[in-house]
Amino acid sequence: MTNTELQHLVEQISIQFFSRPFTHRAYFNPRLRTTGGRYHLDSHDIDINPKMDDGQSHDVLIGIIKHELCHYHLNLAGFSGRHNTPEFKQLLQAVGGSRYAPRIESTTPSFHVKYLYRCTHCGLEYHRKRRINVSKYVCGRCHSRLTLIDIGLEKQ
């Protein structure tokens, strides 16, 4: 789906479910990571996470558009568009919008490097996420030198 198709879809949903026109801009924002969409109070634009579009039925996308249009129409009508107000909850339920965006599964597994250091004198082990300078830092127990033992990957 392109930005122009999204704009037409938002305008159509606004007329169909809210009986009011959507006269601002709607577009996909690939920088959104954890949220489904966002309504901008200053410009009244709506940006949508492109990962919320499944490609076939657009059910999740339509639910998110309805949610953002609730913010839009309540704000333009002079009400608070916050999630905890009774006006927002009532309007969202009336139009059938989604309350929360579904969690997106990452396609790439996230790994981080784990470093294992050992004291040369007492044998105390240190597990670190970041690499440390062994010529600068020493063991906290006996103040002896540290050596790098292992660099491993750990799945998050």
C-alpha cells in the first residue's frame, strides 16, 4: 500500500464511521517501532507504522486508523483526545477501533555480545555486556589484573 492509497483509505474510513471528512495528511512512517500510529496535535497529521499492514485484509491497519481518527475528531471538536477520557473510550468503542496495536515479531533475532573476564590472582569472574580496558581496570576484590577469557553471543 502506498501513501496515496493510505490517504484515500483514511478519508473513506473518516466519512464512513465518523461522518466527518479527514482534511489533513496521512502517511506511513517507517521510523515507528513500537506504536501502531501517531496523531500530531500541531499539524493534525496521522502517521502509521507500515508494519501494521498485513497486505490482504487490512483489519489491523483499519483498527489503528480508527484509533487515530478518534484522536483527530475529538481534538478538532474541542475535547481531550487522551486515552483515559470517557469520550475517547466511548467513541473508540462505537466505531470499533483497536485499543492497542498488536506486538510485532522482529524478523531478525537480537543478539548482544557478552564478555567474560577473570582475575589472574583470585579467579573471580566478571560478565560484561561491554568490553573493558584490562590495562585500566583491575579486580574489585584483590586489585589484580583481569584477562579476557571468552567472547560469546547471547540471545535476548
